[in-house]
Amino acid sequence: MVTVTVYHNPACGTSRNTLALIRNSGVEPEVIEYLKTPPSREILADLIRRMGAPVRDVLRQKETPYEELGLGDPSLTEDQLLDAMMAHPILINRPIVVTPLGVKLCRPSEAVLDILPNAQRGAFAKEDGEQVVDASGRRVSKGEAA
């Protein structure tokens, strides 16, 4: 049995599309609504380390207190940025997906296809109608007709 975890915000379209793509692969993931149940500092730091990304790459700017907190200051350390994310979980960009193949911030949502161990089980279109997977379960390139 494949274990997949998604750090999810149900108010976010990208997060909803990512969750739907996971389910379209036949997997029912563990869904963690991170605004209700934020990861610990240790878990968040580990997820970011496993992504191979700097903390700043996982810091959400849009619709957050990013500007008010001065988080664009390049002199801030990764520890200081993690502290801000712990104090304000809305600063954690989403969705973060964990599978046996890796950990990834799935923006855009189809980025999850790179780390899903199971193939897609059929066609998938995002909420906005953009076709991501065709009827045979094959990833569709942007601009390609399904």
C-alpha cells in the first residue's frame, strides 16, 4: 500500500487540484489541513530539507503577513524564516506532498505527477478546465489538445 501525505488548504485551488490528482492515481492520501494542524518546526524543517529547497522557496507571500513582517529582507536567516512560519502557518506555501518518491511543493498542481508512484487512472482536468491528464492516463503538455 502506497502512503502519500498532503499538507493541504481546502480554500486553495492548487491544493484541491493536487489532492484530486493524487486520488486520480488510486491513492487516498493522509490529508493534513496544516492551518488547523500545523507541522512542528522539526517536521517542517525536515520536509524542506527533503525537498532540497531553501526555506525562502517555501515561504508564501500572497495573502499573508509576509510584507508586514518584513520577510523579504535578504538578511533573515532560514531559522528566522522558519520561526515566522511557525508563528503564522499561513506563510507555509502549499500543497506540500510526501510520497515514497520524494517531497515536493506542488505548484503548479501537476508537479505532483513527478512524485506519485501510481499512474493516473484516467483523464483529469483542473478546476479551471485545463486538461492535465488524457483518457489514457498520460500527462498532457500545456497547449496540447486532449
